[in-house]
Amino acid sequence: MTREEILNKVNEVFHEVFDDDSIEVTETTTAKDIEDWDSLMHITLVSEIENAFGFKFMMKDVVGMKNVGEMLDIIAQNI
Amino acid sequence: MASFIELKRNLKKDMSALPEYRFAVTGDCATQHLATALRGQAYEYGMNLVMFDADYDEIRAQLMDPSSELYEHKPEAILIDMCTEKLYEAYCMTAAEERADFADRKMEEILGYWEHIKSNVAGTKIIQFNFPESDDRIFGNFANSVGSSFLFQTRKLNLLMMEKASEYAGVFICDLSVLRARFGDAAFKDNKMYYAARMPYSTDMLVHISDEVMKIVNALRAKIKKCVVLDLDNTLWGGVIGDDGLEGIEIGELGIGRAFRDFQLWLKELTKRGIILAVCSKNDEDKAKEPFEKHPDMVLKLDDIACFIANWEDKASNIKKIREILNLGMDSFVFLDDNPFERNLVKSMIPEITVPDLPEDPAEYLGYLKSLDLFETISFAADDAVRTKQYRAEAERVKSQAAFSDYKDYLKDLDMVAYAGPFDTFHYPRIAELSQRSNQFNLRTVRYTADEIKALAEDPSYITLYFTLKDKFGDHGLISVAVIKKEDDSAFIENWFMSCRVLKRTMEEYIINSMVSAVKDAGIGMIKAEYIPTAKNAMVKDIYGRMGFEDLGDGKYRCDVNSFAMRETYVS
């Protein structure tokens, strides 16, 4: 999977989780950029990314990811 | 089952038309996702759960304070969510010499919560999670022999809760321990989520946990099943009693009979819990009852059946009749039948009834039905077990022969299409097979081998017809055959047989019309027909008469093809 393909798939998961197809995430998107992205949504998002890509994040990833770019890094290492 | 995301999305839907149920959750862990899943799951159950979700670890504060937000919410039910992780922390902080009493003291604490709820909001139901038994493996298997081990104390606590719940009215245990056993520890929880967010359950598991809670809430709202309506052939035993006979059906040691035996044992247990059993079968009544009366391996006896209906009417009408006799709500009925056609008919004509799609393999009936968890309840009393007797007596009194009004509309809706044609090479084997196997719908029980079928097809003095049928649910294939011998100035129906699967769908009428047309086309003006009784074909003894043929007595009939009025049929 190329980084772009991963980003596209991650974007689809965001659509699912936030129930909003207008979301366009980029490498620099952070929780501040998406209105509903609070700590509760973060849990749901992490679970759904795990289901979509078939791996488990580590705890430090869950609490440490700064932006979508870092999320892509972790996904790329695990698939 | 809907995913967590789907449940979450339900929260945005319009629930204003749904019945409201006021609900509160309090726990010693993070409960926000659980509350979300519950509201979404309630929507799936057709309910609007008006939710109060207490803040993290506030059980004590919310339940002990009579003026708490939780009590102000006036919940009809309160869910107490205590997790095993917190239980383990408390266990670890307990002095070694006090650990043998750990479960008892925890039980006292929980009883305190229950008592506070009872004194503050009398009548409010309590749903209490029990503790998934996740052992710490400090003792390994030997934990079973150490009274102070965490495993020992957790199991003891679960058992104590069962004892107390049976004494306290209005307390219901939601069995997370069984749920964890079913899915396994890895699926049940997500360790990092517990550490990151104090969530003791994985997001995926919340779907199942909320479903278990909603089953209890549903039962609290009196949505419970009371009656199971059973088909007989290939549902309660293997084979067809009308064709295979008493010695030929599979129950007990014969063939796959053990699976049916265990299935019957389970149904018998349901009757002991107060569930009513009824029979709805397409059979002659005396034949249908024979296994119950005479077969030594039948677990179910006639005494276990509150209402027994065996005839050749359609099942939806018969189930409505059973409902009238038993006088129970249709939504409390479950209908079990191996035949998808019957299931679809009943489903479409009686939308309120629950109709599980039984697996094809009878060995899987029981496991599948258990997995559906249809018989959730909130009470059990010893006299529930005698309920069948009461209903049985009632059923004896009510013997109604109600008219079957809307069956015709159903048939119209089926879009049945038949094909009639002379025997052809392709169908010889199936025609011969049907000839050998049909016992009940078989007018003269003349059997044909494949070679004889071929000979008939090639003999110009015979009119041969086979019939296929399909409807919007599927293709039934070749289901009937007629063999007509041309004589000097008449034609004689040497035999007519049909598969019982397609009875009472006006296929009989369609076939009679086809026979009359075929004879007419051959330039013959008269049809002669005959019914020869056997031990098994009583169901068609008067079919020619019913179809408008002239009864000459002694099983003989005739029909003037030129004056014959074509029968009404919904098959085209």
C-alpha cells in the first residue's frame, strides 16, 4: 500500500466514524481541526482504524499520536 | 448484528415516535461508550432510551445521595457496571488473611447499593453486571483449590450475586461472565483502552453487551415469548411420517435421530419453564399424533402439546387459529419449521411472529436456537411448569373452524408460475423418483420405473404430463405427474401423484385444468378417474369430487370435458 492509498483508506474510516463525508484529512490534520474529535471519538476512531487495517495500535500510539501523519507512519509500519 | 458505528449513528435518528424508557448507568469505569451503545441498541429494539450516564466512578455518590442527579432523572432501570479490573485492585489491597472473605464483603457493598436504590426509588429495576472471570494466573489451575485466590473469590462473588438476585425482587444480573466465555478474553477487552481510557470492554464487545442489557429491558417491558409452534416432519423428527411410517422416522438411535432427540429434550425443558408448545403440521391428524403416542424414543408426548393442529390448510391460518385458542399475543409466538416456504408464508402473513431461519442441518437446530436467546424472561415461579396443562384444557374447549380469508391474497402475491409438458428424456429419472416416493398424494399408487416412464412417453396411446412450479421465493422443480391412457371414447387417469410440499396452493386446480385441456385437445370428450385407497393416501380421497368431477361411487369419477368449468387457480 502506498502512503496515498493508506491516507485514502484512513479518510474513509473518518467518514464512517464521524458520519461526515465532507471530511478531508491530510498529513497535518489534528484533533483540533475536526469538531467532534474528542477523547471519546478518539477511542472509536482507533478501534475502527484497527479493524480496517487489521492490526493493533500500542498504547503509546493511542495517547501519543500528534496528527494524521503520525497515524499513517504507525499504520505503514504495521501492515 | 449492527456494528458499534451503526449503533452510534442510530443516535442521530428520530426517536420521537418510539416508546420512551428512562435509564441510568453508573460504573466504576468509563461508561460513555457503553451508554452510547445502549441508546443505539435500544433503537434497534424500537425503543428510545432516555439516558442518564453518571460520571466516572460515581456509583457510591450517585446511589447513596437521595438527591443525586441519577435519582432526579427518575430512571425506570439502573445499570450498575462494576469491572473485574477494579475488583482485582481491591482484592490486591486486601490483607492476605481477609481474602477468604473478600467475595462476602464485596457482596455486602453491592447489596448496600441495591438497598439504597430500593429505598430511594422504589420500583426502579436494577440491572447488575456480574464479573467476567479473568484469573490472574498467580496459582495457575491450582487457584481452584485455594479459597483465597482471585479466581475462587470472583466465582464465589458471582454465585453470591445469583443467590441474592433470586431473593431480591427487581434485581437482574446481566451475565457478562458468560459473554466473555463465549467470545474469549482477547475479543472481550482491549487492554490499552482500559489503560488509556478506563474502558474495560472492547468497542466491538459493547455491541454484544448492550444487546444483553436490552434483552433484559425488553423482557421488563413484557416483550417475552410464550409459545413455540412446531412443525413435525424434519423439524421434530427426521423424515416424513406420512411417507416413512412410524418405524421409518429418525428419532432416538435411528439415523440422525439423536439430534432430534436432544432438540426435543430442550423443548421439553422450555415447557418446564412455562413456555407453551403447539403443533402445526400438514398431515392427517391421526398420523401426526402416532409418533407422540407410540414411538418409544419420542421425548415429547401429547401431554406436552397445548394445542395440536394437523390438517392440510395453510400454516398461517392454522397459527392464527392456535393464537385464538391459546389467546396469547402474536408477538409472543415463535414458529419453527424446516421448510423455507412455510417460514416465508408465515412471516409474510403474520409479521409480528418470530420465525427463526433454522439451519439446513438438524444437528445445528439446537445450537442456533440457543444463540438467538429468544426466551429471556424476568420471572420464574414453580407453577409456570403446569401452564401447558391449563392451555391444553382451554384448547380442548375451543374448536373453531374459522374461515381462511386472506390466504387467497397471499397466493396471488406468490407469483406462482407452472410449466406443464409431456414426459421428456431429461426428466425421466425425476419422474420415476417422484413415482416411487409419493405415498400421500397418490391417487392409484401405480409405481413406474425410469424404463416404464420412457415406454409411456413413447406410447401414442398415452397422454403424459409433468408439472414444475416456481414462485417468488424459489423453484420447487418437478412436483407432479399425470399419466392418462386413451381409450375408445374416453381417457382414463391411470395415475396422478404430487409432492406434498406444494399442497393447497391451487396447483391441484391448475393440474386438473391442464389434464382437461390435454384430453380435449386429443379430441376426447370424457375423462374417467379413480381413487384407490391405501394406508397413506387418505388426504386425496375426495380430491376429484372437490375438483368438480362427477362422483360415481366406489372411488370412481368422471368428467365431461366440454361442459367442465375450469377451476380457479393462482398458478399461471
